[in-house]
Amino acid sequence: MSFVHSRPAFSLIAGLVIASLMAACGPGATSPVPSVAPTKLVVGLGYIPSVQFAQFYLAQQTGLYAQAGLDIEFQNKIDPDLIALVGQGAIDVGIGDGTSVIPAVSNEIPIRYIATVYGKFPNVVFAKASSGIETAADLKGKRIGTPGRYGSGWIMLQALLESAGLTTDDVEIIEYPDFTQELAVEQGAVDAATGFANNEPVQLELNGETAVVLRIDDVTPLPGPGLVSGTTTLDSKGDAIAGFVAATLRAMEEIRENPQAGLDAAITAVPELASATGQAEILAATIDSWAGPEQEAQGLGAIDRDGWSASIAYLGTLGLVNAPLSVEDVVRSDLLPSGD
């Protein structure tokens, strides 16, 4: 199945065909034109409504989804629940990264990654600039805070340490299951911590500290969060999903050109953000993470197939791939506007 940028969703095509047929009946025709209901899609975002989802809010509020013949319902779910629900078809489109999608597919959860949202892997290690930490090698012997030994942040940390010939045995891991590791860095309880490029380091700087950020992108290409859908959903609603992808990517481009539009859309969707500090800074860091080298070359949403191949191999070394996988088993790029 191939899609092009201008291809509308199937339901919209059907509506246009019906309207044309009715118009052909002539000016005296009295039969009403049947209305075609938009295709309903349930879209799972992250656990907490946030400015980080500005592109989805903007596409909804400006009618981009409606123009694609879509009726969108947003739900907020934690990542493990979201992946399972997408696989079951209870959610039509969700967000997941390679560290979630690859193990899920290897465990026979029928999902595919269909468009990149974060071209740069957003999980990072951050520290105060005054800590003297500048590279992964500088983490040796340091106290590192993390929410727990699980998920994409933990995988990222292992890969980052491995790039310097280190393991988690070479550092002191301190767990913060309440996600207060940024405060721990700020107060000096730990030397560095895991977090997200568009969250904790931003908060650290808003609180008066200069942050240093260590990213994994140049070490091991871990695919960042992107749009994920179930194989059954793709079979039954492929045109609608393609329309959703195109509308979302268009909103991302508009926000890149005018971040204020994204901020305004987020505040409209989540009014309490109007009184929250640092939202413009968080959005700016989010926009920066949307494009890595592949997206800069091919456009937002582009999928780095070589990066996925490398990630499958790396996750295999961690025992997270239970069956042989190819990139084709986890990725579909034909729903992108370019139809690659």
C-alpha cells in the first residue's frame, strides 16, 4: 500500500464521490445528499496531558484532522499499557519508541512503528555543568539517579556507559521511583541523573543551574518515540491512519515555523499550562528533538531504517529480543506522506 501527500482519507473520497453523483442528478434533483461520517480514531498519548503534545492539539483545533475525514479522541496512557492496547486494537494510534516496540513485536504483539516523532532519542543523562561531567567516561564512580532499572531511560543509560567501556557496576545507581531525580541533581544528592531532554535539564536551567546533557544518538541509534498502530487497525483503517500521520506532521511543521501557535494550542487543550512556568522552554526543547539527521534530510516523520536495524541488534544483546526480527517486522514507512 502506498500513500502520497495529497491523498485524502477513504471516507473523504467516498463523500466527494457521493456529492458528485448527486450533483449529476441536475438542478431539479430533490434527493438529499447522504452525509458520510468521519472515521473515528482513538489516539493514545503519554500519561499526562502536556505541551509536549502540542502538534496533536494544534491539528485537532485547526481542523487538520477533520479535513482528513477524521474524528479524533485523545486518551492518556502509560507506555506499557499503550503498547498493549494498540496491539489489541483498543487504541488505533499510540506513541512508542524502539525500546518498547522491538521487544513487543518479538513477543508477538502485532504493532508497527509508522512515523517518527522524535528524531533524536529524548532520554538523556544530565548533570550540573559545575559537576565536571562532560562525557560518558566522566560518569565512572559517580552517583546516578534514575526512576528505576527499567524502560527506555535504563536502556539508554546502559548504552551510554557501554560506549565508554563502563557498566552500571562502575557507577552508583540511586533510584527515585517518584521521579524526583532532577531535584536530587539540583541539591547534590546525586552527580547526574537520567531524564528527558525536554524536561529535567530544562527544569534544572529554569532553577538557575547550567545543565550539561549527554545524548545517546551518536553512540547507539535508539529510535525515539513515534506513531505506532496495530496491524489489524492498519489493514482496516489504513487510509485514515495515513491521513492522521500527514495531518500530524503538517502541524509539527507549522509549530517549527511558529512555536507560539503550538504553545497556544497546548494551553487551549490543557488550560492549567497557562500558569505553569517554563512551557515555552519545554516546547522549544521538544521541537529540537523532532529532527535528527534522517528527518533533516527526508522531512519530519522519516524513519531511520539503519538505526532500527542497529537497535534490534543492540536490544538483542540485552536479552530483550525473544525471536529473530528484521526492520520490516517492526516498521512500516508506506503510511508517510512521501509513501517511502
